[in-house]
Amino acid sequence: WETCWFKVELSIPPAWAGREVHFVWESDGEGMVWRDAQPVQGLTKEGEKTSYILTSSLKEMEPHSLTLYVELACNGLFGAGKGSMIAPPDPDRRFTLSKAELVIFNRDVYELLVDLEILLDMAQLLGEENQRSFQALYTANQMVNVCDVTDPSTFPAARDLATVIFSQRNGGSQHTIHAVGHCHIDSAWLWPYEETIRKCARSWVTVVRLMECNPELTFACSQLRLISVFLQAQQFEWVRSWYPGLYAQIQDFVAKGQFIPVGGTWVEMDGNLPSGESMVRQFLQGQRFFQEQFGRICSEFWLPDTFGYSAQLPQLMRGCGIRRFLTQKLSWNLVNTFPHHTFFWEGIDGSRVLTHFPPGDSYGMHGRVEEMLKTVKNNKDKGRVNHSAFLFGFGDGGGGPTQKMLDRMKRMSDTDGLPRVQISTPDRLFSVLEKESSQLCTWVGELFLELHNGTYTTQAQIKKGNRECERILHDVEVLSTLALARGGAFQYPASQLQRLWRLLLLNQFHDVLPGSCIQLVVEDALRYYAEIRRAGAQLQEEAVQSLCGDLLQPKAGSAESTLALNTLPWERTEVISRTGPAGTETLALVTVPSMGYAIVREPLLPPQPVAVRKQEDGSIAMENGVIAVCLDTMGRLTSLRLVHSERESVPDGCCANQFALFDDIPLYWDAWDVMDYHLETRKPVTTLLKPLEITLAGGLRGSVSFSLRIGESSTLTQEIILDATCPYLRFLTQVEWKEAHKFLKVEFPVQVRSTNATYEIQFGHLQRPTHWNTSWDWARFEVWVHKWLDLSEHGFGVALLNDCKYGASAHRNVLSLSL
């Protein structure tokens, strides 16, 4: 990620008067040209941007000598990996400057070559049954005959032949393609957050140059806030100081309607794992930014590259002023082909949004004939709608559109035999689709991506950090609101909370929270979580002091007391741990009202204390009057029952809390994927390091613990806890993980029969089948969940809860959590 600066002194020969002059720069590192202290052109060989136009026609009064600076980064479009495109950074990789030249660009030859490329593609791709393919072929042949490469005066006649073909128009029924410039830039992926700032500058200064030369060009920018990564807060300030001139130019083109902000969220977040509140904040921060900076909110939600889409998103979109949605990721499905490209998507509450998948199944098209034909042929809603999107420009690592892409599409704007191509805008496309929507189909429920199921589990510390920080910010806001409502001098910490929320939202980007990023990004993400924990704890303490400060003051003669806070919206009776006068930990049973607090002086007595008994065979039984459990020496549940119903939850001959290890050798990418065939490699974890033993003998709490060896060199220690009056059993699990290409799960077979299991999602729940009747069913062998999944039949059920996991499954009667 090092940077080299080159000072380039140019002197254009006077003999080049009237010629188009380019500065050519080729390197395998990304670069940017600076002129008069401003960025003027991005240079990325992989993005087909290797020149800066000095003049389109050198005039006598133009400067013939000038000085440029080139900022060259030691990373390419896709990071600094070795070998394959998706690879971690190679510290020994070297980058080379291979060409730095001052050249005359022959525009006539370039235009002739583009003509021939389009004609030859038509000849090859339209097929022998289509007369247009032969017309294109014979025209190209005539052009070659007419053109004398040593005599430029023959070029216009050759071009005239091509113009005849390109000017022959389509009929009125031809499909219309809405081409929109696009530049997908991952906030962090194979490069750290900081490098994204430069990627945005390189890409968008190039787009600005293209707009100056092509007033018809429109560019949809789904993460305009990526100019500054965090955008407002510190990163926005960095960019306004680093690239203020560029930002001003972007604002001008937004006002002209060419640079089009789309998206509506703070970053292109993961579509599954953020909580409901986090998704609302993504929209809130994104829409607020667009309103403040550009005077409008987004009507399109633009999320082309995340790993599935929650069934709650339509309701959240509609609540945030968005009624249109664009993505293409479901074209990556490994098993089933999604049946639509344009349809209504209905969420769990019945909210609907008009949804469009570009039929070319890409957000990085190059404007080629082949791509146009695929867009029409692949469209699964022919007859229902006659318009579709075509997103062109290099993406993922930035880059964006090129002049050649535009020039290709100009020739295809209305050419008989090819779809009609118009440079358009998202609003223009969706407005036409809305008018044609009367016959569109409706898809109800989640848009599940049948790939990348491993991202629900990869990078356990990131998953834990996200869940903990979501909880911390919730608690701070509840307590701060209560403190403000109570009156007094308390100031609600709005700016501090916004800063922390934006850190959390940034980490929910679709290659960070899923864990599909390099180590540098993981380190950044964990550092941001640590900052949220630190600052959140301080804000929480300040709110509690304001809310209950007088209650926390010791009073003479009064008994020792503890303040217990409940930030959830129901009354809770639970066992808590508190520190006594001598610094010792003691337990207390307390009841705290909904969204409130209580002073605990004399703890409650439980109706029935927890009893813990060790059996002769080494197994241990625990009971609290609500549930009764029995555990074998390996910590597995052999019995779990509700005391008053006598209903047994664990089937005969089965054990719950069974750890299992699977081989994890995916077809494609380690961090992203786990394949269904991993289920065939199941090996129960049975190597006992420390047998089950009692750690708390009962009363308010009973607990037991044990340790296992996993695989070759990993260990697992678990404490199983039963509290007085509690209707659930807790498992505190610590794993020291040293395995490679392995997948650890914990399984709970239950004596419940149901064809569907229920999974918590954002602000609601979703049912998924427990059978594999169809390919759509078995493709969901590993799914995502938030805090709980439940398997129930009439009158009875068992739920599996978690505080930091997202990967899960429920097949037949076995609930499984991926660790």
C-alpha cells in the first residue's frame, strides 16, 4: 500500500499542432494524475485507463510545456495479492512502471476500429439465420477493401459504409436497454478502508472527465459516501481537505442530473446479518446525507453485490421513502435459477417494492454486442416488460466507465437487429417499468442467495463484535432517553452516538461483516468495535449517573444495595451477579420492570432452589422446578424436560449439545463458501480432555463444566448453567480454534415434529422448511438467523438462542448452530 510520486515534465513538439495529444502511463499499480494541485485522471491498466488527454487539438496558444505529478500506489485494481485475483496481500510483491510516453492519438483510426469491432460482433453473434449478420459481415469486408492503412484519406469512406448499417433503424417492438454508467467500489475487501478513499478519487475524477466530453453520460453512484468512507465525521473531513476541488465538481454534475446518487444507505451493507435497528440506521444515515448534500432522498435502493436479502427489507425500504430495488446477486445461485428479472418483491408485512435484476446478470458490463444480446435473451420477463437495465463500467475495485464503452453503445443506439440502447437514468428505467408493471409477478419472502453460506460464520470475532455493539448502542440510547426524560442537566449525546453508529454501519459493509476480507480489514474492524465498546460504556455510565445518581449514593445506616437496570420492554426476573463489600461475587434473584430499574437490597427467595446431583455413572442432573436436565460425562444432554408437563425434549437414544466437526473444502472461495457435501463428512467430537464436573452446587445457580479436544489441535471448554426460576439452560462456550478447512457445529436433536422451523430476522421471523423435498429446500442446507430459531408443534416447542452467531440449520428434528 506504499505510494510513489513521480514528477513528469512534458514538452509537446510544435510540429504536433492540430493533433490530439495523450500522456500514456502503464503500470500494474493504480495511479492518479495531478495537475495544478488537483486530481485530473485515474490510471488503472486493469480498468483500461492508461492515458490522460492533454489536448484534443493542439493550438498555438495552449501551453506546450507543463509539469504533471503521478501518484502511483503499490496495489492494483484488486489489491496486492499474489497469483489469483482473490488473494491476500503479498508483502514481497513488486510493482512496475512499464511505459511513460507522450503520443499522438489517431482518433480516425480509433473510430474505424470501433466500427469494425461492432460489425464483426454482429456478424459472429446474430447467427446464420439472421440476415443482419451477413449484412454486417459484408459491410466489414467492404470497409477493409476500401481502407488503405497508409492513406488516411480513405478512412472516411470506410466509416461511411459502417454508418449506413448503424443508421438502419429498429421496429417499434424492439427491447430497450437503459445503459447507466456504474462503478462498484467495495468499501473494504482486498484492500483496507483507507485505500478506498483513493480508489474513489481515481474512479470519479475519471467519470468527471468523461462527463465533460460526453454530456449525455449518466453515472449511478450507489456509495457516494465512499468518497470519504465514513463520509461525514472524520473521513468526510479528510476528503474535503484532500479532494475539495473534485467534490465540488461532483456536486455540479449532480445538479446537472448526470452524477446520480442512488442507494439510500450509508454503505452497501450485508443484506442478512445487521439487526433491524442497524438496517434502519443504514437508511436513516444514507437518506439524511443525500438530503443534506444534494437536496433529495433516494427513491431506489441499490445493493448489487451482497449475499442475500432479508424478507424484512421491503418494509424497511417503504418506511424510508424507497419503492424501487435493484440488485443482480441472485444470478450467482448455485442450484436454482431465479425465475424473474423484473417483479414485485413482498416482505413479511405485505409491503411491496418494484424490483429489477439487470438481465445481463452483471453490474460491470463493457458495452459489447454480446452483452446486449445476452440482456435480451436472458430476460425472464419477456412479454411482461420491454425495458431493462445495463450497468457498464469496471467495478469491485473501482475503475468505472470508459470512452470506448460509450462509443460502442452510441453505434447501437437504434440499429436494426440489435436491442435499442439509450444512455438513461435509474429513475427513467423504473418509471417505464412502473407503467408496464400490470402483468408482473410477485415474489414473497426472502431473496436467498444459494452460495456464500459460509459468510454467516466466517470471522467469529467480527460477528461477536457486531452483535455486542448493536446491543451496547441500544442500551446507551434507552438509558440516555430515560435520563433526558427525567429532566435535569443531562445532555443527550447525539453527536457521540452518531459517530459510534457510523463506525458500526461502516463495519456492516458486505465484505466486512461477512468476513470475506483481508486481515488488514479485520484488524480495522476489530479496532472500531473496541472503540464502540469503550465509548459506549462511558456514555452508558454517564446516563446511569444522571438517571439514578442519587440512588447510587451510600446512605448511613442503610443496607448494602445494588442498582439493576432492564433495557428490554418486558419485566424480567433473573439471577444476577453482584460484588459484595469484600470484593467477592455474590448472586441475587431480582425483578426489574420493563425499561426501568430497581434497587436490590434484600434479594428474592426462589420458589424452588436449583438442585444439582451427581449420579453413580458420572452423569449430572439439574432441576429448578421449571425444567429438569440430565448431562452425561461429555456434557451432552440426554434429557431436557418441562417439570410440570413431563414432556421429554430429547429423543430416546439421542444426545443434544453434541459438537460435530465437518470437512470444509468448498468449490470456490474459502471465506465465502460451504458446500452441501460437507454434511457427508460429519464426525462427532468425542475426545474428552476434562470430564463433566460440578462448578456450582445449586441454590440460586447450578453449573457444570467440561473440556473437549477438537480435531488435531483445538480445544473447547463449556460451562452449562441453570438459574433459579429460569425456563432455559445456558451454555458458555470457549473454543481455542487452530483448525484449517474444518467447520464446527453444535447439534440439538429434539422430540418435536414440524415441517417448518421459525427463525428470527430483523423485526420479525421467517419460516423455512425442515425437509429437502425440492431443490429450493435443500439449497438452504445452511441459513442465517439472528438471536433464535425455534421448532414447535401444537402446544410444545424447543428454541435455540445465541448471543453472537448467525449460521444455523434445522433439518428434520435437529437444530444446529454453526460455531
